[in-house]
Amino acid sequence: MSKTPKIELSAIRKSFGNNHVLNGVDLVVPEGKSMVIIGGSGTGKSVMLKCILGLLDPDEGSIKIDGQDIIGMGPQNRDALMRKFGMLFQGAALFDSMKVWQNIAFGLIQGRGMERKKARDIAIEKITAVGLGTDVADLYPAELSGGMQKRVGLARAVAANPEIIFFDEPTTGLDPIMADVINQLIVEQVKQLGATALSITHDMGSVRTIADYVAMIHEGKIVWTGPVKELDKSGNPYVEQFIHGRADGPITRRVA
Amino acid sequence: MDTKSQNISNPVFNIFQAVGSALLTFLQKTGKLSAFVGRSVYHSFTPPFFPAQLWRQLVDIGYYSLPVVGMTALFTGMVLALQSYTGFTRFNAESAIAGVVVLSVTRELAPVLAGLMVAGRVGAAIAAEIGTMRVTEQIDALTTLSVNPFKYLIAPRLIAATITLPVLVLVGDVVGVYGGYVVSIYNLGFSPGSYISQTWDVVEKMDVISGLIKAGVFGFIVAIMGCYHGFHSGRGAQGVGAATTNAVVSSSILILIFNYLLTQVFFS
């Protein structure tokens, strides 16, 4: 394992007005490992992911990718950095005006200037890799089921062989069988690429299938982190409450 | 009661607070819009460019707006001729109708009405499309795929609207004048030869050019307001609906304001 972490967050803070979403997040993701962030809704998981991707600017702290601080990076360096990333969005975020193969090949053609014919061949290859038939290539996203859209989103995320892949709630809205299929595909694709993965999820099935390491976020701070095999014996009351889905515990919900 | 509590309960303090808060919000929004305009213009002139996107927008904004702008100009020219005739006959000034029609159409009516019609058709569509892309995270997806949304989504719309609206207005000028001609000849009994010669005698190059410059500015306004409100759309269907309404209302008002300012510059 390389000594320099692939992703390193130090003391990240982010507020929206008086709403302090991230209150000093520290997180290290080693190269080639799969880290899963767990935590309740509104605890700052998505905001943290968006800060790493540069979609939001943190108020304080540092984010390092391969040891390089990326906060305040110029647009050109940022564009180059983004080539290291792939992302599967919660709702797949497929471009509805484009066919499936065009969605998958989009980053290759528009972002990297690849020839259309070659990009289409790669798209077809990725469609097969995520377990879909090649006939899906010429359909539009609206013609696909939720599970198929997730598979296409996954194919798009891995199309350019990224070094780092983010998964935002990859199994939300899917039935348990389809959720397991997506989890297995994620493991398979991440292993095949040798990529570093960072996922956020509520689904404990996903956590146990795709994680090497787990971090628990609560009120904008990482309250526990460790290998997935230690999750059940963490001794952390927040983790205990969350993984067992108990209403009673240190995590309280404000009900209006 | 401490000083702070006394200030809060003081009606004069409350008025200052409300005015100050409104002013700060206005300045904040103006700054946000200015930064957005600056970024959009910068990315319109710096590579990479997306010619296929630009072509799509030229067709969507320009070609598909032709019927709307053409119909608007035609009936405006026709009504203008009829109304002018009704008024001018009182002063035996019927011969001025051709001049009134051509000047009104080229200087004001074609650019302003085309701008407002395109704001309704195109501005709303831009805001709805980009707003939906924002809500469904498609704009974030563009960024993660190493494609700058300003270059891919906004620059082509901005360039296309700024180029096509003058072309639409030029067509509107011709159609509007023709509308006035048709009513004057077939309804009011004017002689075709004298109507055309009166039109040519009155119109000057600057009348047409000023209208086309206005149209370019209006096209820019329509596209930038559509993109701005779509890009900053709130969540859900309500957010996209509000973005669409704001895009049309703000671009329509800005068109009327800039029409006055440009008229002042060209003809004062």
C-alpha cells in the first residue's frame, strides 16, 4: 500500500448560513481501498462528497488527492484532476436527451476528445460488463427501469477507467435483489480497475458487501472509522445505534 | 430593558433594518448575477468549444422561433398600418403611413416584440431544461465527466441567442413592413408604387442597424437570464417552475429597460 493516502480530508468545515453541515471532518482513504461513509440523513455525507469533487467549496480545511491540496485549484488543473474521478449519482443523473451509449461515452468524447466510433465500442463493452444487453445501447434513459439506470450510471462512472470512484447512495430505491446485484457489480468493477472507492449509503447490506473500511459521520464529524470487520464490535454507541437501526441511543432526531 | 431590546422594539430601527436587509439582498443578487455573466462570457470565448451544441442551439433558438417572430411581425405591421390610417386621416397625413410603419417596425416593434416572444419561448425553455438538469444532478455529472457546464451548456446558448435574434429581427422587419404594405394596398387602397417609394425614402441604414444591435443585446439578455435562473434553480418541480417564471419575467423587464437605454444612445 502506498504511504500517501489517495484521499485525505483535514478539518473540513462547511456551513450554509447558520446551518453548520461539516464541523471539522478528518478522513483518510488509502489507495486501492473501498471506504464507505455511513450516517443519517442530513449529517453531511453528500456535502462532503461534493467538497471533494469541487462542486462545493469548503469554508475551512484541506482536501488532498495523491498528496496534492486541491482547494483553490485553478479551472485547468481542476479539469485535469476530474479525469481521475468517476461518480455514480443517487438518481443515476443520466442525460435524458442522449441515448444510453452516448451517456456512457460522454466523458470520453466531450471530456477527452476520443473518436466517436472508439468511444461507442468502449460504451458497448461497459454495457456488457454491467450485465445489460447490447440492445440497450440505443435506448433513452427514460425507457429503462431504475435498476437498469443505475447499471448505466455505473458503466458511465467506470467508462474512463478512473482512479477514484464515488458512489452516492448506490442502492437507494432498488429492491433487495437488484440492490445486491448493484453491490456485486460495484465490487467487481472497483477490483477490476484497482480503483479507490468512496461510497455513502444508509444500506447496511451495501456496507458489508462493498466496504474495506467504514467511517461513521454524525453532526458533521467523523465519530468512528475502522475496517469493516470491526464494525460489529466497534464499541461506539453511534455506530451501534445506526447499524442496528435503534430509535434509542445518542443519535436523536428532531421531529417538528 | 437593555439597549439591544430597545433597538429591536423601536419602529424606526425596524424600518432601517428592513431597508438595509433588502439593500443587502439586492447587492448580493446583483453581484451573483454579475459574476455569472462574467464567467459565461469568459467561457464563450475560451476553448474547448462544442460546435455540435452550438448548432443545436442555433436551430432551436433561431429556426424554430421563425414562425412566432414572423407571425408577430406580420400582424403588428398590419395593425400599425390600420391604426395609423385611423389617426392620420384626421390630419390628411395618410402619406406618412408608410414611413410610420417602416420606422416603428425597424427601430422598435420588431426588436422589442421579437425579444419578448423569444423570452417567452426560448428563455422559458432554457431555464426549464437547465433547471431540470440541476435538480436531477445532471450538471454535477457534467463536472465529474471533466466537462465544464459553462462551456457545454451556457456558452452555446448565449452565442446562439446573441447571433440569431438579429437575424430573426431582420426577417421580422421585412415581414412587418410587408404586413403594413398588404393592409395599405388591399384594404386602404394605397398605390403599391408610391407606398414602396415612400418606405424607401424614409428608412435609413441606421434605423435597421440600431434595431439589429438591440436584438443582439436582447438575445444575450434572454439567454443569460434563462441560464442564470435555471443554473440556480431550487429543488423539485416548484423550484424549476419558479426558475422558468423568473427567467421570463426578468428578461422581459430587462429587454424593456435596455430598449429605452439603447434608444437613448442611438437617437437622442
